[in-house]
Amino acid sequence: MDELKPRIHDEANGLDYILAGDYYIPAIKLPVVDDRPIGKWGRMHRAYLAETNPLLLNHLILIGKLHSYLADLNEQARDHCQLIIKQMASAGGVTEDLKRRSQWEWIKAMNSIVSQAEEIIRNELIYT
């Protein structure tokens, strides 16, 4: 019987195989793990993709890019939301002075601003 090669390449599918005992096992490497959090915005966009565009969701899963795609989107949405909140607070006169004078008024104003900013993010980045 002929000696088995320790490593072979299959031209039909483009995969390399490694000899393990009497069997050839595909030499597949897992993608590099991206440990950034997906966060609130990434989870919301993933649910949106699952409902409205499952083909794109499956494609991202199969090529191993879903996690980095969602993490990038989460960072972009978070940064944009913080910028919108700062701009709306300064335009609306919600300052540290108001916080010192009337904490409840400051809380009401900031909650309103945060809600408006999150709605903008949902419409511009998440549900598109």
C-alpha cells in the first residue's frame, strides 16, 4: 500500500487536508475573535436584519464578519448619540448651572434629549 501524504490540497474545493491517523481532516482556521461588545445598538440592528434582510445576516455569519460589523455599528451609533446629546443639551440650555439650581428640571430635560437622540439613531443607523 502507498504511503499517505501528511498534507494534501483538493483543487475542487480549494481546501487543504491534514492526515490524522487514517483520515484526512480539513485544515480550517477559525477567524480571529473580535472581543468588542456588540452592545444595545448592535443587538437592535441584528434583530432588524433577522426580520427584514435575512440574506445579508446569513452572509455576514457565513463569512465570519457579523460580530465585527455589529461592533462597528454599535461604536458608531454610541459616538453619534453622545454627540447629538451634547449638541441638543447646549442648544436647549441644559447646563451644569441648571443642574445645580434644579436637579429635577435638569433630569426631565436630559431624559427628553436622550430619548430624542436615541430615536434619531434608530431612524438613521439601526433601522436602515
